[in-house]
Amino acid sequence: MLTVYLDQAKWINLSTARVGRVDGARFVSALDVARQALAMGLVQFPLSTGHYIETWRASDPDRRRRLAETMIELSRGLSLAKPPDLCDNELDLFISRLSGRPSPRTAWPPLGWGFPHGSGMFPDTQRAQVDLDLEVQHLARRPEGYLAHGGGHRDYADLYREGEEGLLTGDEVQNRPRAFQEAIVAVSAVMEIHENIGWALQRAELPADALGPISLARPDLPAGQRAKLLGELMPLARAFIEELPTRDAALRMRLLRHQNPGTKWESNEMVDIAYLACAVVHCDLVVTEKQWVHELKRSGLLEQHGTQAMHDVAELPSVLADLVG
């Protein structure tokens, strides 16, 4: 069975076809083939919590409802685990290999059923337990307090954008070789998961310094101590992140964006990178924006993980025929 990850814009395309809008006419064949392939057990379309975040942002409740009905019809409640859960899996496996000890817990399934799985609440929800009508309601209805929580996640996305824009600024960094600049981005990738690293060491009953600078560097350290640890972390960060497949995918996508001096970082790229990184590792086909297809092809991730990528969901019938055939 092929696992196909559609980004939010592609779900919107199929939704316009399902409700008979004029601008959805070119996607009708893709919707029909998706339904047929799903019924035949040839394909599955998981949703991520990123889809929920972006759907809840839509201000029109009727639009959210129409989109939710399309997404639940084709996903049937299948969900892709959220990035921190997959990162924790990868950290446990890495530490187990390093220490020679068994992994301290059962890995969170990359694919599972219902919003409880995708949002990190329950790893073992069974398909028979998923009420698709409730899934539609949950996807279509904003949770209480959603807009107040970080402005519907927009505040966090803005902070992400500002962080990326400021990461490699200043003559001291701009005038250094690319390898130095890439090491800075890799260090930021380690710092981003410093809490997950600490929790993984606790699960493995290992000391907090077991990974040296990798596990000791934290953003809340005193400035002098932090500078020393970050200097020690720089030559180690990239190789460490490469041991964590989804984090490595996210880092490679970020590095390619940083290599282009004309790149204008957008707030929504926080969601794009986080969930596309998971999808390229755990799905067979990713359908996303043209710029991300280009970056995924440049990154080597598609070849590494045996994944296909395309940008026009209207071409889904021919691509599925090639992949299934």
C-alpha cells in the first residue's frame, strides 16, 4: 500500500473538486482516482497535526467543514505521528545503539489511527475505535482557546521565521566558509531538541552528560558557559543530527534554504519543514509546493528514503498508475 502525504494546499484542491467548484474541475480525476485506489486498498492518505493547525486557522467555519469532510473521507482517520514523537523514537534508537542497551520503551508508531495518535495522546488507538463523524467534527471545529494559544500558532511561526532570518547574519558569520555556517545551523537543530535529548537519556537511565556537549548545551545556560559548550558542539552537531532521520531531513531542507541568499523566510515554513521532513521519511509519495519538491530533489532525501515527490495533485492519476503498476 502506498502512503501519500498531501500538503494543505493539495487537500484544498481536492476539496474544491469534491464540492463541485469551477476552480476544482481540473482536480476531479485526481479525486476520483484517489477514491478508487483507496477503496481497492492500494493507497492511504495520512493527516498530520500540521493539517489540523492549518485547517483551524481558516476563519470561515463552512470552509473548514467542507475541507474536513474531504480530508477525513480520504484519510479515513489515518494519522502521521507528530515530529517530537518521531524524534523521540530516533533518539531512543540512537542511544540504544550507542549504549548497547535495549530501547527503554516501545516506539511510537509513525502511522496510526485518529487524532489521538497524530497529536501524541495515544499510540495504540485501533482503526475500529475511530468514529469518522467525530473526526470530521474535530477537524472542522477550532478547539476552545485555539486563537489565544500563540495566536493560533502564528506567534510561534513568526518567532521561527525571525530565528531563521537572524541565524546567519553579521559579518563575522557571513564572511566565514559555508562549512562554518552549516555548522551553526546544525547546532541550532541540536538546541531545538535539547529537552528531547535530556528526556531520552533519563528514559535510558544515563547521566545528563552522557553525550557530552550534545546533551549539555542548552539555551538557558549562562552566556559564558553556553558559548564554550556551543563551540565544543559545532564539530559534532551535524553528524549527530544525521543519526536522526526526520531531524536530518528538516536540517537539510533548512540548509538548502539558507544557501540561497535571496531566500525570504515565511512564517508558515515552520509547519512545512517540520511535517514534510516526517513525510519524506515515512511516506512513499509527497505532494507539495513546487519550491519544496525542488528542494527535496536537491537534498538527496528522496533517493535516500525511496520517496517520490510531485507538486501538481492533478497529476496524481498518472503518478499512482506508475507507482502501483
